[in-house]
Amino acid sequence: QVQLVESGGGLVQPGGSLRLSCAASGFRFSSYDMSWYRQAPGKERELVAYITSAGGSTNYADSVKGRFTISRDNAKNTVYLQMNSLKPEDTAVYYCNAKSGILRHWGQGTQVTVSS
């Protein structure tokens, strides 16, 4: 059974940091490109960060460049999103996504709220 389980979300003050984790199971994690998406209330889901299957290439939304870092540990079947210098506009539900060809899997999401 394919599972992507996100964790690490919560409430943080502006300027703070959080580290999200996404633990994968039920598929060959090392063969999948991994991404983090987010969806704020009333807005469409948007791509935040992307990492290739071997971790050799990453890409980021302009709004998070220089603040967020995506990484993965294929030995642990886990992808991470380190979020620094958080802003209120980063408030959203963050989703983990796995993609290989036409195959895509989604996690259930974790809430990140940035507020004083």
C-alpha cells in the first residue's frame, strides 16, 4: 500500500523555522522525483520545491528561493523541506508528492501556520 506521511508542521512566528518530513512506503522511493506543494485557503495548490530521484537537481518557487531547502534520504525513504525565515504568506497546508512517469502519489498534508 502506497503511503506518504507528512509531519513537522505547526504554528511558528514570523522569521522562524520548521522542518517538514515526508516518510514514504509501498513503492520504490529512490525511483521517484519528489516535490512539496502547498495550498493556502482560497488559493490553488502550488509547487514549492522539487528534487530529482537521486537528489542531483532541485528547483524552487521564486517565493521561497533562498529560504527553503528540499533534500532527501533514499536510505530512509524520506524527503525533507527545511523552511527558514518564514513569513505569514507561507501559511498553508503542505503536501508531499511522488512522481515517476505517469504515476503520482500524494500525502494527506500538514498544516503550517506563520503568525505572531
